[in-house]
Amino acid sequence: MELTAKMFHELSTKELYEILKSRAEIFMMEQNIHCLDMDDIDYDSLHCFVLENQRVIAYLRAFYLNQDKNIVKIGRVLTLKHGMGIGNALMLQSLQAVKQKLKCEKILIDAQKHAVGFYEKYGFVTTSDDFLEEGIVHVTMELVL
């Protein structure tokens, strides 16, 4: 399983279309989240994704949270196939890509509460109380590099 990691301006139109299609499938159709997914953060993000038969089956984006460029936030994490190790491969390879391409000191993620154990496997620790985001319970987690 090979990860592709590209900044927005490096994405082909087909890659961008497939990314947006997969995000809509998970967040709108599966999780019933109704918000504008295309929030302009994509323009400044590193897009990490796994393709299978030209379809994005796993994805996340990473972007600088502050002007100092020492904190990166990960978001829009998804996999279309579950229980096959794709999420693990996505996280391991994406964390390497973020460290290499964005060179930050800390990575944050607003994790859905049910996924906390998943992110803990990669060294993330919970740093907030529970909060609601689009009707789903989340916590903020961080990984100090």
C-alpha cells in the first residue's frame, strides 16, 4: 500500500476529484455530517492518500495551525475499507510525510471519541475535554515530536 503525499498545487484534477468524492462518501453519506467540506484549508494542506484502482480509499490532510509553522493539525481522516490495516498504513506513512515535508514540533488532531485508542497507538495523547463537532463527540489530541 503506497501513500501519496502532495501539496494542493501538486494534485492533479483527477486526484482532487477522487479526494473530494471519498470525503463526501464518508462524512456526508456515512456519518451524516452536513457542512461545507471545502473550507479553503485544502489550499495550504499536505494531502496524504492511498489509491486503489484509481480510487482514494484512505485520506487525511495536514496543515500548519499557526504562523510559526511549528504546529500541524491533521484532519479529514478517513478510510473506505475497514479492518484491513489501511488506516494503520495511512497513519504511519502520513506521520512520516508530515515530519519530512512540514517539519513541525507538534501535531494536533480533533479525534472522534471512539477513535482515541487508534490515535494513542501512534503516540497521541488527549489534551482536552469532550466537545461536540458536527454533532459527534471529539477530543483534541497531540503528538509532540
